[in-house]
Amino acid sequence: MLVNLFGASVCLAGLPLAVSTLDCTANGFKQGNIHVYEPGSTNYNKFAPSMFSEFSTAEVLANIKFVVSPTNEAEAKIVLDLANKCKIRVLPRGGGHSYLGASVYTEQKSIVLRMKRFVPRSSQKTINIDTVSGTATVGAGVILGEMYEEIHQASTPSKTFHLAGGTCPTVGIGIIFGGGKGYYSRKHGYLCDSVKSMRVVVYKNGKFTAVTASTTTNEDLYYALLGGGGGNFGLVTEVTFELIRLYNDKDGNNVITFYKGGYDPNAASDKSLVGKFLKYSTSKVADSNDVYTRIQVDKSNAIGFHALCECSKTGCENCVNAMNTLNGEMNGGQINHGTAYSEAFWEGGCHGIGEVNSLIDCAKAVESKTLSQKKNTVHKSMNLKTEGLEANIKTALARVKESTSGFPMFEVDVVGGKMKQGSDKNSYPRGGGKYDFNLQVFDTSSSRHNIHSIYNAFKTSDIGTAYPDYPDPELFNKDLAVPKNLHKLHYHDSPDYESFTARYTKNITALENIQCKYNSIDMFRFANYVGSIKSKCS
């Protein structure tokens, strides 16, 4: 999950060198502080289970030659240069949260580039918090739980920070290449909107070199990476984020939350709650206070309505009033005063899994607990318009209840439309209006019936815009070619699978040109999504 939420493949174009003079074995990559883990070794077996999903068949696993783990840009360039000369495919892997195991999927002999040990420049740590500038600079293998914990430890009551990321602590920062929503998305946008800059290893002028991508330097690469699929353009090695500045009230609270569970759509008193919650989500009260709302439905009937309001410099009074309004509309619920850190701890599933004292410990426990589920989990997403959404949610809810296998669930959230646009030539339109609703569907069934049934319940609300890396198998785009054997990698097994595409339609030419500028040998091509990227650059 290094350069994209779903992993990235690196396609190798050999240079005119005699491969026979090179050491292309594991020993050849053991240079400097580079670690190499070969199948069957202790270190390989230690983390291998979390890398492989149900799509990692014995045939696929047999194609993984070894795992290479660099710590800095110089070592990354050594690995890429040698792999390119040896004509070995490279599969970058960051946090490794991909349900599909896409970052280790391969049909030819390959090496996995594990970024977990990667340290940013001029640092000795993978995570570096600067409370003066309000930024965090991290290596590409960092996960959100680790970041939240480090930010919490660096904060003080008078100067508190957080990150506008998601709620799952095991998700890697590669989520920025597909958006990255969370409880702060209505006010601060997707997590990718918090990215100030990135370091990227690209192929230019006949060699691998590391460059900075930001709004002022290599701006085209910056915007292409944030939504255009990092694997198409370069190997992202470090990211600098702008942190959220939080303001505590006299009791140390900086967020106010609302929750109402136990929703029963068949009960007379509950039938109107979905409509009431959606109406509140688009109301002036919610909009003026940037209240984040989520409807969550799962098979265990844990159907709930969530809301979060971030306190302002003047205190939490406006948020308390906003939550009281929602409480009245919903005929009661739970209003809690808390902190962004405590909410991350709670929503990350850290409670009820034993002695866990930090989000870092929680991430490890959650990863271990969910490994068996993760191997069968599939995921789909789309952005939605408000019209007809209430009926769509009720239809989807009924389909969840009717399912006889797996553990289907879905979430409908309000997300901010404050997407960075840049100049016209570098603009990658995403989202629409001040806010959208976003749908995510999950299921653990080996059958794909559940997820398609639930997803299709929302098709009439699809607004046709989303961060490009969110795949939509049903959306046909004749301008995009379907990558070879894509059906083996992804979850869509219906006859219309060849209509698979991400939403690159208006940007495909610009993305092709940017790829040719920074990746002329197609070294980092993310074949899962942009099948029509030029194979040759003039």
C-alpha cells in the first residue's frame, strides 16, 4: 500500500546491459543497510501472513523471489537500478492494509520492496513531528495508528494536533493516493488534502533520481500522485503532512460526538430516522459547524448513526449545540465530550481486545485479530448525491439483513469537497460541491453476491465523481484498456468485468504525459487502474 491504497506493481524495462555480469540473486541486493528476506527464513515468515490474501495462490507466492527492505533514498535507488538491470519486477509495499493483497500480486518472478523501515531524510526515525510548523514527515511504510500515537505524544494541552485520516489504525499512509476519508473530512477534506509535499524516486534522463513534489515544485507530479495513482509515476518514499490544530476546552475536550445505535427500520419509531439523519447532515447547523456524519450498517445489526464536531478556538459550545440539535431530531442518543485521540482509540477497535495502552499496540492487535477476515474481505466505494439516498440506504440495509453468508457492511459518510485543484493544466477534478456523501461497502464472503447487491442499491445516487483510485468496475470507459489478467487480482467476477476502470476519463491524456515525464521506462506503472498509459514515450 505504498503508492496506492490497493498496492502498486512496478513494470521493469531493461537497460542495454549484460545481465550475466550482474548478481541478480538475493546476495546482490544485500548492499549497505538493505535487508533481504528469502522465503523460508525467519524474518520472511514473521510478516508474510499479513502480506498475502486469498488471491495469493501457491503459484503467485512461488513467483516472489525475496523481500527487499531499504531504509533511505540511496538504498531505494540501488534496489530499483539493480532490479531494472536484472529485469526483475518490483512490487512496492507500504502499510500492507490492502484487502486484496495487491502489493504482492505477481504473475512473474518478482521482489517485494518493503518500505516499513524507510526513514525520511535528515532523520533517525520513521515518524517526525514538528509542533512549531504543525507538520509530520514520515516514511512510506508508516501506518495511521503509529502516526496518531506519535502526534498525541508530541502534543500538549495548549498545543494539540491530530491528522485528518481514517479511523482504522492499520491503514498505511498510502491511502492518500486514493483519497483517505475520516471523521475530519468534512472540515479538512480527504487526507490527501493535508499533504504538503512528497519525496519521489522517478526515472529521468536515463537514471533513477529522487525529487520533491509539492504545489511549488514538480506541481504536475504532486497532483497526479494525489488521486492519479502513485504507481504510475514514481516510488513515493516520504510524505510531509499538515496537521490539524485542535483547541481544548477547560476540561481538556476538543471534540463532541453523537451516537445512536440499535436502529430497527421495521420499528414504527425508527422508520424515519434515516431521513432525519440525512436531513440534518445537509442542514445549515451541520454545515456551519462542519459536522461529520456517518451511517454504519453491518450484519450483526450494529446499525448506528455517528457524528463528530471539532471544537473551535472559542470553545466547544457551538459543537454542543449542534449535537443537541441532532439529539432532538433523532429522538435521543449519546452525546460525549472527548478528544481526537480518544476517538481514534475507540473507533480503531482498541477496546475489548486485551491490554492495549497505545494506538501502536492497538494496530498490532487489530492486525493480528483480523488477518483471517482480511483474507476474504472485499471493498468498493463511490461518491453519492443526496437525492434518493434515503431510499437507497433502506434498500441496501434490507440486503444486508437478507444475506446468508459473509459479513457484509456499509458506511455512508459526509466528506468535504475541498479538493486541491491547482492550475487548470494540472487540475484533477474530484468531488463536487462543498460536500459529498461517500459510500464504502465491505464483505468477508467468498461469494461476491453480497457486495454487488449492496453496491448496486446505490447506483441511482452515483454522482460520477470520486478520487480516481477508487475503482468502479461497473463504469465503462472505452478510453481505458483493461490490464491483462486483472480479473485474477480483483474482486469482480461478473461477465461485465471488462468494463473495469477508475475514473480517469477527463485526465487520461494529462496523466499519460506526466508519466512520460517522470517514468519514461514505465518502471512504476500501476497497471491495476490505468491500462491505457503509454507504453512508449516519444
